[in-house]
Amino acid sequence: MSPDNDLQFATLPGLWERYDQEPRQLGYRARSLDEAIHWQAELRPALAKLLGGVERTSGDFDDQVIIEEDQSDHLRQEIVLQVAPGEYMPCYVLTPHTPPPYRTMIALHGHGTWGARPLVGAAREPGERHFVAELNYDYGLQLVRRGYQVFVPELRGFGQRMEPSPWREVHDLADPDAWVSSCRFLAVNALLMGETLLGWRVRDVMRLVDYVLARPDASPDHLGCAGLSGGGTITLFTAALDERINCAVVSGYFNTFRDSIMAINHCLCNFVPGMARQAEMSDIAGLIAPRPLFTESGIHDPIYPIAGARTALARLQQIYRQFEAGERLQADFFEGGHQWHGVGVFDWLEKWL
């Protein structure tokens, strides 16, 4: 007996149909500024709960300078600081040769074996240098050369924070040196604990914000955050939850969950249980309003399709207009792929940071 050809055996078509038919439970539906502020106050703690809890930690930073090198136009330090009891995070600090206080940027790296290193001009291996050239990936260095003090932390699962070799995953067999991480192992174990790897990374960056604002050379009114790809992910979610971040630059990420994360084979670190029922990515970005937000999307980006980016921007523009902050939202759709573009970013930061 052969099945009727009209029978549906695949799972995803039914999943997507439910997504299309069911509205996001905490999606933006405000009709006034008061309702929009109330919506933010409701969604923000719900988002923190979805991520598994991202409560700020306290206690001694126990920060230590490991390496210090003068780079002619700035000082490059590698420090470590305690982000949770007994857990430490490496972080580069790039300080211009100008007097403090500084406008401060946190620059977040995306996926890649080397973690934070390529962003600060410290690429050593040929594949790593190619990676920087192909993706315009040294935006930490670009920022310090424009006068910002820049903090570039190593995110969990990459670089020095990669787990031992049995728990590493090769993402691209064609270029295994460029695409190794511990994302999958960390993500599935986080889920077993009722937490998420995305939440862990956000919590670490919030701890870094604590550290930055405790330094005497920082200005609390001039703190921005920027990142490409996975760094754009953490930038978006951290800025949504932490209002101490004055402005944000999200490159190669802003889209809809439906058009990208749900439709394309993304890393497990992107997935948060229940997220698609509660809010779309434009809703998460709406938590940043009325603070300034700059997004950039490559027209030929294969993993964050441009159609989804345009849809998400149109929804987000409605939120910013409700906050009477439409001029604080800017988007760059550029001729290119999955990369840091940077055109327009620095003038925008000069204006808003």
C-alpha cells in the first residue's frame, strides 16, 4: 500500500504554519507611547527569563593585566576578569594615546576559532588574516583609531574559552581551522540546566559593563556596543536588556527569526526555547528604543537574508516612531555578503555617542 501523495510527512511546514497563524504573545501592539513603555516593561523581564536568567553577578572583578603592548597609536592590553565565582573571561582593552575620560565601545566577535584576537589587529595565522580581510573583521582596531577606548571580550566557546578538544565542533570541513567552537556542547548542556548559551554570553557582557563603568577612565554617558554576526546577536540582546548601553551597532544579524534562524541551519547558540512564541527579533530590538540603533545587512548575506532584514526593519521603525525617535534608528543595506561594512557607522557613532 502506498501513501496518498498529498500526505505531509515533514515536520517543518506544519511548524511554520503554526508560527504564521499564532501571534507573538508579547509582540509589539502598542497604540500610544504609554502603552509602548508598558510593553517594554513587560517584555524585558520575560526575555531575561527565556534566556534562562541573566541576573547581574556581583563580587570582586579580580581583574589582572596579563599582557601590555604599545601599538604606536594606542595601548593594547589583555586582561582577565571574574564574571562568575571562579569563572574568568579574557578581554582585550585598546586605549588611545589621548587623555581620559574616553567614549567607550564594547566590540563583540562572532563565530571563529580565534575568538577576540582578529578584532584587535592581533591576527597571526594566514587563515586568520584572510578572515580579517574577507570580513573587514578588525573593527575593534578601527574603533580605537577613531578615539574610542575599546573592550573586546572573549565569548564563551571561542578562542581561549573553548572547551577541551573532545567537546569542540568543526563547523566547516572545507576550512576547519576557521570554524571551530564549543557552541553545541555548551548550548545543549545549558538547556539541560534550564539556561541558554546565549544567556550566558549576555550575562558576561553585562558583567563587562559593570567593570567598564567602575573604571575611572570611562564615561557612563558614552558607552556603545557593536558586533558582527554572533557578535551582533549578543549586542542586540544585551542592549535590549541592559539600558546602560547608550547605543548599539548590529551588523550581519538583524532579521526575523522566521526568515533566518528558523529557516537556515544556524548554530545551536542562536536558539532559545519559547522565543518564537513570545517575540520576534524586531520586538527584541524594540527594547532598545529610544536609544540609538544602527543595523547593517549585506544584500547577498546567505544566512541572514535581505528580505527578512527589510521586514524586520519596517516593524522596528514603527516602534521607534512610537517613541518619537525615528531619527535614532538607521539601517545600511549594502552590496556585499556576511561581513562588517562600517560605512556610515563611525559618523553615526560620532553623532550619537
